[in-house]
Amino acid sequence: MRLAMPSRAAIINDIVSGEELMNAISLNFMGMNALQLVAPVAAGFLVDAFDFKAVYYAMTVFYLIAIVLFTFVPATGKRAAPRGNAVTQVKQGLEYVWRQKNIRLVLFLSVAAVVLSSPWGMLMPFFVDDILHVGAGGMGILLSTSGAGAVLASILLASLPNRRRGMIMLVGALLLGLSLCGFASSRLWLLSLLLIALVGIGGTLTMTLTNTLVQYYADDNYRGRVMSLFMMQFGLASFGNFASGLIGQEFGVQWAVGSFAVVLVLVAVFALAVLPQIRMLD
């Protein structure tokens, strides 16, 4: 799966034109976010009706369907394979990213957003049991509400023109951090629902725009390697989850999520204040 994700992400740029890239990536994220609305319910039905094994069988069937559907993707042409072995190509990719300041900064901001925002999902069971006292059913509602906010943000981005995408990305990161700060400190059910919807909106704005900008500004010969670096952030998120778990064990889950969110807010404010080249990216 980790091998396929960079390839699937990079191929979008070959299927659509550069001016339609953000719209296409937004629709791609909308599909994934829509699953967050229906997948928990469907999985629960399969477990109750059959067994946990049925969920994995269903996932396998959907993967096979995806393989079949990929055969209908139109041919995009061939490019000359880069010279050198795998180690050389990785080195060239890293050197390319380091030379491209805009790509380097967007990747840094994307990693920061993913690592600093990911703990809320891991620690959600503690929030619903110990803070909000709504149980497993409430957790399902919260996750679905976050998914609804994410779908709404995807629909919005899919209809927007390619203007001030860097600014929208930074505003999304700021919204994500602020809403997580509020959610971490909230003990009110309705307020938490509103804030978790904003988390979904902010997270989708950030992820969609960072993905779009990295692909839009990367050269064709390096796009696959750049997207591989982009996908590494999801692996790095495990370090954030580990650190937040230690903080949560010592000071409580509200401090764990809230402290990470405050750092994300500071990163977003810093970028808005002193990185005009990112704000002006279209």
C-alpha cells in the first residue's frame, strides 16, 4: 500500500491538466472522506451480521475491484527512466527538493500539520469516555461529523479557481490548529461536535493544498520521488502519536492534543507572517 500511494498520487497530474489538479485532488480526497462517513457503519454491520473476518474479506474484494478499474485509466505516455540505481535516484530526489525552496517549505508545513494534528484520532476513545462521557456511539458521531466537514471542504476546493492556494493552505493549517485547541479544552458535547467538524475542514484544506502545490511545482522527472517524500509524513505521524501518548499518560489527553495543536498554530502563524513566498503561491 505504501508503495502504491505515491504512484497513485503522482499519476493524477498525468490524467488531468495542471489547472485542474487541485479540483481533481479535492475530488480524490472527497471520496476518501466520504468513506469516513459510511465505512464505520458498514463495518459494524458486517461484524454484527458475520464476523470480524468479513471486514477483511470485503476490503480484499474492494482492492481487487480497484485493480480492475485501474486498467481503464487512459495511457499517459512514457518517459525515459532516470539513470542510476535506486540509491542514486533517492539522493537526486532529496537534492532536488532541497534546491526547490517552495517545495521544501510546503513539505515541511505538511509534515508539521500531519504530525501535530494526528494525536486526536488516536486519543479519541479517551475523550469520548473520560471527557465527554458519550461512549462508543458518541465516538462514531464525532468521526462522522469530522468526515462531513472534510467532505464539505473537498466540495468547496473542487469548485475554486487556482488562486492564492498557498494562502488557503496556511489558513487551513491555522484553522486546524485552533479547532483542535478548542476541542482539546471542550467538555460540551455540541461544542465538541462543531469543533470536530472544523477539524475536518481544516485538515482537508491543508492536506489537499499541500498535495496540490507539491505536485504542481515539481518537475515531471522528480514528481514520483517528491510524492514519496510527501507520503513519508504519514509514517512520521507515529512519532507524534508516541510523544502525545507519553504526554497524555503524564498530564492527560487534553494536554496531549492541546499542546500539539498550540505548536501547529504557532507554525501556521509564523508561516503567514514571515513566508510571503508561500502565501503568494497560486
